[in-house]
Amino acid sequence: MKFKTPAQIFLAVAIIAALFLPGFLKIRNLRDQNRDLHQKYRRLEAENALLKIELQRLENDQVYQEKILREKMGVVRKNEVPVKLVPQE
């Protein structure tokens, strides 16, 4: 097929673009989503590793257990008086 006028060339290019552009855009969108999911996966993997370390410390380290109990749960030993500091405004 020979193109004789610029209008025919433009029409051929427009048809080719109409056929391939949606597929190209879909692939590009999926590639972006894949990249985002890989980043999220790496971040969650790192967070999971930190949580495993935390769990291991909570199960095995008595000093750490006491620290968490005192700081986060407000537990005091027998004969201790709890003191709560209130910042001045």
C-alpha cells in the first residue's frame, strides 16, 4: 500500500496509534503498580524483621520485659510508689 498524500500518512499513523496506545498505557500502568508493590514488600519485610527481634526480646530478655512493663503498662514493684510527672504549661 502506497501513501500518496500527507492525509493518508496521518490517517495510517492515527490508526496504528489507536491500536497500540491502550496496550502500551496498560503495560506502563502495571509496571508502575509492580514497582510500588515491590517497594511496599521491601518495607514490610524490614518491619517484619524488626518485629521478630522485638518479639524475641520480649520472650527472652527479662530486663527488657521489665522495661516494657514499667514504661508502657505502668507496672510497679511491691513497695514502690509510682510518680507521674506532669509537664507545666
